[in-house]
Amino acid sequence: MTKAAVPLLIVLGVLIGLSTHTVVNCGDEDEPDICSAVIGFSPLRGSLIAFAYEGRGRIALRHGDFRRAIADFDEAIHLNPNRASLYRDRALARRQNGDLALAIEDYDEAIAHDPRRAAPYHQRGLALAATGDLDRAILSYNTAVRLDPSDAQARLDRGLAFLARGQADDARADFEAALVLPAGKDARTRDAARAKLAELASAEPTQVAAPRR
């Protein structure tokens, strides 16, 4: 699709009543020009156009352009400040960009807007652990595990935080749980849990039997 054809496509979509679908889903494909055309099409203003900024931001995030993604999520949040997913997306971009304190603030906002989802608690735990705040990271992981007990990755990450804090028994329990929970399509979680259990086992002192009298 040529750049010249994109604005025409948007106009036609508006005329035939498909503009909302185009705006909301413009980030699903790797076509940032479509999102840009939606953004530049003046009749579409307000919270609706936030979807176009969000879509272009998600495309930038997938391509590792974290600053571009953050800028687009900034605009989306300015236009529609009540969507938890926008704060989660910007938090991920900020975390990937090394802006951990700002990422944690965004996860807090996402949780405030939608406290029932496990993912932001888990991801906030990752950001907190990266700053060295293991106590708060574990608290955040605790909530993630409570909300989604079947998430093997959350168990693994909490186990790593326990291990870093010197709580070997708690870490072992989480690694063992990660092994038996569904791993989905990615087997790396189980592999990592198995490797950590092996490390813990090798670090344990060998039990020497007391001599019989």
C-alpha cells in the first residue's frame, strides 16, 4: 500500500461507516502509516483517535523503538486518560527503555484503573526487582499469583526474588510450582525453574550419616 493511498482509504472508511474499526485496529498490522493517516485526519478527534496513537505506539514497541512508543502512548493517555491498557503499554516501553521509576508509576496507574488483572502486578514486580526493591517486588508478585495462580512465569519470577533475598525454601516452592503449572507455548519457564532447582540442590550440604555405636 502506498502512502498516498492511505489517507484515501481512511476517508472512504469514514464515508462507509468503517472508521471506528480502522482506528481501533490500526496497530494490529505492521502498518504505522495507517495509524498516522488516522491521526492526521482532522474529523477524528478526542478519545477515539487515542486508539491510533496506541496502535502506532504498539508497532514502535514491537520494533524496539521505545522512545517513539512512549511519545505515542503519551498522546494516547492525554486524549483518553482512563484506559488501564495505555498505562500498561507505556510502562512496558519505559521499562524496556530503562526508565524503571517511571514504569513503576505507570503500573501503579494501570492497577488503579483495573485492579483485577494479574499482569500489571507481575510486571510491576519485575520493575521493582530490577531496582533492587525485592520486598515490594515480592508483594507485587504475591498479588499476581493470587489473581492468576496458574501463571508459571509469575511463580518463577517470585522464586528468583525469594532466592535473591536468601529465602531458599520459598524460592524452591515457587520453582517446583512453576514446573507443574501449564507452560503454554514457551518451555523456557520450566527450563529455568528446573535449572534453579538444580542449583539449589547442588548448593545444599551433603547429609553425612552419624556413625552407629
